Amino acid sequence: MAVTTSNANAVVQLFEPRSGRHVISVYVRKNDHATVAVPPGTYQMKVAEGQRWYGQKAFFGFSATYETVTLPMTFTRGRGNGIDLRRRPDGTLPMRPNWRAPSPI
């Protein structure tokens, strides 16, 4: 999984779509890029962004934004997937606001 951030730190999380079981969380500093191995499968992706990290329970505190990628993300042995958080008007990754903070990591 590849993650590229913009002017905010981010935690990108993958969950099994049916059970909601947490699979992996990745923290990426603002204006950075990370690539992490992910088990093959199809997952629901959620993103938390903010300026200051408060820990695994509070994430980025009151100023955080939480979003859910609307389409499932599929990873295979030969094909990865990822997210570019440098938002553009012509972006191709539909996301919706998630008004609830994520569960602690």
C-alpha cells in the first residue's frame, strides 16, 4: 500500500469489509510518502488526518478529520493499491466524511 500525504499527518487504516476487523494502520508524516506490505485481499480504507499526534486513542485530537474511501481497495500479490492525499479537483478517489473518530489502535 502506498500513501502520499499533503500538509497534514495521516493514519490510513484497512478493515475487512464484512467483519469490520482491523487489519493494518499506517502513520505517515505530512508531506511524505510511505509504502507498506499489505496481506492480499479487499478492504475498506479509512483515513484520519491532523496536525498534531495525541496517541493511539485520541489520534489527532479535536482538529482531526476522518474520512472513508467509498470503494473497496483490492490488493493482490502482483498489484498494490494506495492513496494520494494531495487533493485535487480532478481526483479519482471518492471519499465521504466519517463523523465518528476511529477506534483506538
